[in-house]
Amino acid sequence: MVKWFWQRDTPLRALALRTRGDAGDATRVDFAELAPELNRFLGQAAYLQLGYFETLSRLIRATPELEEKEALSRAAGAALVKHRAILDIIREQGDDPTQLMLPFREHLDAFRRKTIGVRPRETLLAVYITAGMLDDFYLALASSYGETGRRVAEILREDDDTDEIVAILTQTIESDKEWRSLLSMWARRLVGDTLLVARQALRPERLAVDEHRVEPVYTELMGAHARRMDAMGLAA
């Protein structure tokens, strides 16, 4: 079952920094100055989607219930579609997708390994939380790249088919107080590592003198994260 954004029961990923907006909005302009070069933005955005797909595929193999396998396969398929769509943009730019993604493989694979929980439900929550926060972050960055950024933003806004994942997690949380406590703690552990990935995407030479400019973006990311957690009955 596919739901459009306005039909969703869970909160939208709505960051105020998705577009540059009015010329007088200093926060948006300042954040754009921290954005990396276009090829770095595209390479990391593409590899992140590939990582979501890989982790969800791993979960499919570890899940015995057919209905849950189908839900996970739809979410994995959505991530793969986004990955391929960003690769198409990279090729149109005249670049090699593999070469653009390669610099990010080591640290993003290390990040993804940190999000593999002891139990499949922990890993499932990790994918939902980290993908939500990082997609929000890349939507905020996309406004810095003109028409190419607009196209990437459209890709990232496509339905990610996670409604059923949220339903699986919510049912698990509501079934057992111990699960609620465990998943709340696990989600809190993920936030720091996820924000570090976001920070590493920015221009390091600009962060050295302008780190204060990214704080409003982190605030927006944490607000959206809290709404996702609240929707599942978890404390952020």
C-alpha cells in the first residue's frame, strides 16, 4: 500500500531549510556557504541510499515472517530507486558514479556497521531514524546547487515506503515495555553518530570558522527526529 505525503499518519520530514527562501533569510544563505562541492554532495547522497538498501536487504534475510519481508522489500526497493536516480544525475554531469562514491565508502560503511543492532528490530529502527535524519539533512543541502539540487530534492522527497516499517516498530513497542525502553535507548545512541555523518559532509575549512552557522540546521534535524520518535511512542 502506497500513501502520498499528505495521506501519511506519521509526521512529514519538513525542514525549514529545504529551500533558500526569501533573500532576507540569513540562516539559509549562511548554511549554503558550508555546502560541499556538487560532486561530493552527489557521491555521498548516492552512497547513503545504497547503504539503506543494503541494510534493509540484510534484514529481509533475517526476517522469517513473509508479510514483514514484503514490507522491508518495498522500503529497500524505494532506496534503490533513489540511489539509481542520483546515479543518473551524476552520469549526466559527465562523472563516474563509482569514483564519486568511493571516497565515502569507508566511513559510511563504518557508520552503517554501528547501526547494526544485536536484534533485527534495533537495526530496523536504526535504518528508519538515520535515513530520516540524513535525508532531511541532504534536502537542506540540496538548495545550494540550483537546478541539480532541485532534482536531487525531488528524488529524496519520493515516497520511501516506510509506513509499514513504522507500523512494525509501533506494534513491537506497544507489545512490551522492555522493547519500548530498549528501542528508546538505542535510538538515542544513534543520534550522535548520525549528526557526525552530517557534519562530515560539510566543508571542513568553512566549519573551522563558521561552525555556529550549522546549529540551526541541527536544531531542525532534532525537531524532525523528535516528531518521528513521538509518533512511535518513543522518547527522543
